[in-house]
Amino acid sequence: MAWKGIIQEYRSYLPISDKTPVVTLNEGNTPLIHAPRLSELAHADVFLKFEGLNPTGSFKDRGMTLALSKAKEDGAKIVICASTGNTSAAAAAYAAKAGLRCVVLIPEGKIALGKLSQALIHHAKVIAIKGNFDVALTIIRELSSLESVAVVNSINPFRIEGQKTGAFEVCDQLGGKAPDYHVIPVGNAGNITAYWKGYKEYHQKGNISSRPVMLGFQAKGAAPIVLGKIVQKPETIATAIRIGNPAGWKTALAARDESGGKIDAVTDKEILKAYKWLAENEGIFAEPASASGVAGILKLARHKFFTKKQAGAKRSTVVCILTGHGLKDPDQAIKSSKKIHQVPANKEAVMKAMRG
Ligand SMILES: *Cc1c(COP(=O)(O)O)cnc(C)c1O
């Protein structure tokens, strides 16, 4: 049977009725890819859920299919959001599909090129402010009471409802089991909230017999949850998690504490190293923010976090969410890589360069 998108596939778990117009681009059903080299380093069975393979290239599509379907059902004419990039790309695409107008508020100069091109080509009105994401979200909250307007940031509970289906898929793909550990980047903290909700619901329904330990990772320069206080000027190359005052702060702490997990920080250097390592060793091109989870696994692995004490004990299963596609941010990829070799147009010169 062909996949029909997360609303049709997980209908009974979602707040929709027969009256809800389903706005979908057949999101979800992303692959859970075994990562042999990462597994070796971590002393665990590591699987990467490549959410970059969603229709607009990030997990934001899972929430957006539900947010736009409900906005349309409720008679909204315009959807608005603040965005570090991927939310605006998803909102613009799903608004186009729904036939609604879309307005996105972005921090000037801090959006990856791929993401900006998506919002523009889907004909959203793109407004750049001289301020960061947190300021943009504050303005969006102030506009939320306007007539016929729906806010589609993750403060919209339907976003979380849609995103929780990622947890369902992970368990279904593992053959009806939850992983032992769930690793995830944390920015505005909507996704960690959503995954934990999804695991809890699947557990309550009896589809899985255990729940994972949740391990979230922020960038060191944008780590309010780790520090326990708002970061006024968040800074990181991982622009998708460059957030100093996450909307999902409390629910992220609940996910951490209820699961016995942790939320830690990784440096930009560690993120960039993991970003390249993943592309070179596992063949997966994810954006820098996504690599923060991989950087987190490598950091924990250095402290033998996943290593079993007893000899012969079964390895732990670790699922790491790769939240967005590397093509979103081509500038970063080129900056992080080897130079192109320029040679004269003849066989000898090419052979010399090949060997070098
Ligand atoms: C939005 C986003 C994040 C952060 O998710 P939150 O729900 O804000 O914590 C991480 N990576 C990518 C690629 C994103 O687009």
C-alpha cells in the first residue's frame, strides 16, 4: 500500500475528524538507517532516522501537515510563523498546497540559503527583522489574536501532535520496540517534546513495552536549558538551533526527567566535526544542527556511556534523529570541505591531480 502521509497513517492517534481537510505532501515514512561505523565507536547499535528526506527536507513537515489541515478547517486565511529557516520552508510549501497565504518572520542574515529559497519559491511573504529568532517569535505571539490568522510555530499544539508520529515510526521500524536511547538536537524544544509524547502514547496503548531514555543536545553558544537561564545572544553555526529562550523549555525538562535522560551541550567545533564525519563515513548529508545529535553520541561514547559493563551483554539500541537535509545549507558544506582542484584540460594533468 502506498504511503499517504502521517495523518492518514496514524489517524486514530491525532486530533482530526472526517471534517478535517487533509493537507499533505505525503510526509513521514523516512528511513531508519543502520550506522555501522557510528555503532562501532559508540559500542551500541546506532540507527539514524533521516528526517531530511521529508518533502521540504526537514521534520517540520510532520507538524505542518497537521497545523495547515487544522488551520484550513478552522477557516484561517493566513498562516504566520517565526523561523530559523525550516519552519518557514515547510509552512510555505504546505500553505501553497492548502491554498492559504503564508507570512514568515526571519532573523536577517541568519538563514541558510536553501531554506530561504524554499520560502520564496513557494510564494510566502518573507519579512526579515533586525533581531534574532526569539524576538521574531515574540512578535508572532503578539499577532496571534488577529482575525483569520493561524500561528504555525511549535507553540501551535497541532505541530507537536504531528511531530510525535516520528516516535511511532521509529518503534514500528524497530519491529514494535522502542530504542533504549533517543538522541535529538534541541532548539526551540518542540521536537523533543513531541517525540516523548509519542513514545508515551505508544507505550500506553501497549504497542511498545518500554520507553527510551531521552538525550537532547544544544549548541554550546545557545544552550539555555543546559545553563538553566535564557541566553540573550545565542550564537552557533547550527542556525536551526540558534535559540536562547525555547518555547518548549518546560516540556523538554519533563521529557528529560521522566525518562531519566539528559540535555547536554556540544561545541560548534564538535558539531562541524560530526557533520563532516557523518557525510564521509556513513554517506549521509545532514545539516549542521542535525549533526549536534551525532556530536552528542560521540561525546558520550568518549565517556563509555553506552558501553555495557558485563561481558557478552546485549548492545543498547540508539536512535538519532537527523532533523534536516545537508542541502539546506550548501555554503556550510563548501566551507567545511576540501578545495576543488583546478588543472589544465588534458589527461596528464587530470591523472596527476588524481594521484595527488
Ligand atoms: C527546527 C529544527 C531543529 C530544532 O527543533 P526544535 O523542535 O526547535 O527543538 C533542529 N534541527 C533542524 C534541522 C530543525 O529544522
